[in-house]
Amino acid sequence: MKEFNYTGVCIPKLHYMVNVSGKLNKIEKLIKKGKYFAISRPRQYGKSTCIFLLEERLKNDFFLISTSFEGTGKLIFESEERFCKEILSILAKGVINDNNDLKDSIHAEDKNFS
């Protein structure tokens, strides 16, 4: 049974939500044309849900990296070297977390070297 969700990502099968397929179609066209776009709205407007639904649509056609830069703070901008290392580390974690086969093989290698 569907319910209202106001605490995070909405899943269409589980939650009542506005039909955003038109918006997703427009964004998908921009992506396929190689265009940049921004999703900028106030809190509780559906930004995370929109990103989640885009990932579901595009995961078979694109190499996606899900990540967040929340909590990086000001130190990341201390130097170019620090910035590059931290950004690459954040992106690498996103790649590993999104790829179960890769995650499993890394954990298996960790156990072999313990």
C-alpha cells in the first residue's frame, strides 16, 4: 500500500508522488546531447528523488557515479594537490559503492592480504 513520504527519496511503487516523467524526459534529452544542467530548488522539492529516478533510467546506458560532496568543508580547497586527491577519492568511493561486483572483488582482495 502506498504512503506519503516526506523524509527522503520517493519510490513511485511505494509512495504517492507527482508524476515527474515529463521533467525526467527533458533532463534525459539534455544528458544525451551532452548538455549541462542544474537542479536547484528549496528543501523538500524532490531533488533527491529526481536524481534517483534519473539514475534508474540511465544506469544501463551510462557509467554513473553516485556521490555527495556534503561535509567536505574548506580544507579540501587548501591546495590543488589536496583538492585533486580528495575529489578522486570521493569519486572512487562512488564508483565502488555503485558496482557490487567491484565492491565484492575489493573486499575479497582485502581478506586475502589480511
